[in-house]
Amino acid sequence: MDIQTLTRFFMWCTIMNGALLVLWTMMCLVAPDFVYRTQSKWFPIPRETYDVVMYSFLGLFKIVFLVFNVVPFIALLIVG
């Protein structure tokens, strides 16, 4: 596997995961009640607990996205 193929791979991973992060963030900002009602049908938890869990996962996903997608992509751009 050459650097250009790996760079393209990480580019598409960054684009797709970045889009997922933006979509998830927008859903939490624009329609939090809709998302809570939808999720509370499957997992009956209080609203306060739901907010903490949702924002914790959002923060964790952001950190994982940066570390495992953006940083390798930028490193490959610098090396290539």
C-alpha cells in the first residue's frame, strides 16, 4: 500500500466521520426534544441522564475523530 492510497483512505474516513459528527451535533442542537423522545422509547432514562450521556459520547467521538482520522490524514499530507 503506497502513501497516496493511504492518504485517500484517511481523507474519506475524515470526510465521512466529520459529516457524522456534524450531523450528530446539529441534531443535538436543533432538535434535542425530538432526539430525546425517539431515544427514550428504546431506553427509558431521565432527561438529565440522557443529556449527560449524549454530550459525553459526542465529546468522546470528537476526540476519537481528531486522533484517529484528522491527525493521520494531516501527517500523511505532510509526508507525501
